[in-house]
Amino acid sequence: MSTVLMVVSASNYWTLADGTRHPSGYWTEELVVPHRAFRERGLNVVVATPGGVAPTADPASLTPEMNGGDEAKVAEMRAYLDKISAELAKPARLEDVDPATVDALFIPGGHGPMEDLARSEDLGALLVRLLDDGKLVSAVCHGPAGLLSARREDGTWAFNGYRVTAFTNVEEGQVGFADKASWLLEDRLRSEGGVFEAGEPWQPYVVVDRTVVTGQNPASSEPLAAKVIDLLSVKASS
């Protein structure tokens, strides 16, 4: 059985350019949809956070307004969170994860990762090890902020030259945060050496480059999870 390590932000806020702490955390769809897909395919899913802190769902991610007005979808996501509440309440400590036990790593978004995972030395070291070992690394929406933590001993970014996607500047502007953020994820990924690609705003878009799989936005959660499952199946059969 392959193991997917789901690294979730432990932050319940995102610091804006003016110092304001905006309530945040993980984006529910981006955690629920892949978690459920992985489990349904019989994969072992381990949730880990910095310090083993119970993660917080971004309040906005559980409103009908941010889910296309679909109240049934929100109710379904709440029900799934209740189903996995025990593991979310006591996640593994990211610092204690043994890379040898991980077959794939996945980072859901929400603005939380921009607060803590983007500068987590423990996540960075784990990512470098997994990348060098040929393990799958995946992230969706703001989750690729976590990839920024991956530095080699010479200070270079481990994902330099990789094709990636993430929540775009256009999408950030459309939700009203582009002018409030202290930095934008698309800009940072580009400046660090990522070959940034983008699809249409709010439409599913997934980029695969070698063993790295990234998705642009919440709608990309399902196809990204499906791609990770397919790639794990290929690796298992090879």
C-alpha cells in the first residue's frame, strides 16, 4: 500500500502587507477531495502539520458563496471533515516524518501555507529528500507555496527549472487580495526559477513535470488527485 503524506498548514491566519492577520488555514475542498480520492483507491493517507498542530479550515472555504452557491457541496465537505475529525485533531508532527515511509507528498492550499509552510525548514528538507529519491511531490492552489521552502545546501531552490502552476495573480486579484498581500505566489514561483504555467481562471489546470504535480486552483483538486493516483500506480507496477 502506497503512503501519501498530506502536509497541511498549521496556521489559522495569513499576514497581509499592512500587518493584519486575515483568518485563514487550509482550503476545505483542496483537502477533502484529494483525501477522499486517495482513501477510495486504498492508499494510506497520513496528515502532518508543523508541530503536530490541529489544522484549521479557512472559514471562507465552507461558505456557499465560495463554492458556487452550492450548499449541498458545503454540507458534503462538512460531513467528510467530521468523518476524518480524529486524524485532523491529532496529525503527525511534520518534524518526525521519516522520508523512507513516504511514496508521495501532497500539500493542499488555502492562504495558510503562505504563512508557515513557505518557510518551513523541516518541510524544505523533506521535499529535497523526496525529490532526490524520485518520490512524487504534489500541491494545489496556494499549496505550492510550500515548495518555496526547499533549499539545497548551496542555497538554490530545489525546483528551479520545473514547470509548475498555482493560484494565479489574476485569480488573487479576483478574490480581492492581490493588492493586500505582502507577496503573490505566482510572482515568487517565477522569481525563484519556476517555469510558471496557467490555464483559464477558476478552471481545472494541472501541470506534471517529472515527479512534480501541481494544480492551479480549487477546481484542480480532483484532476490533480487522479494524476497522483495514476502515477503511483505506474510506479507500483514498474
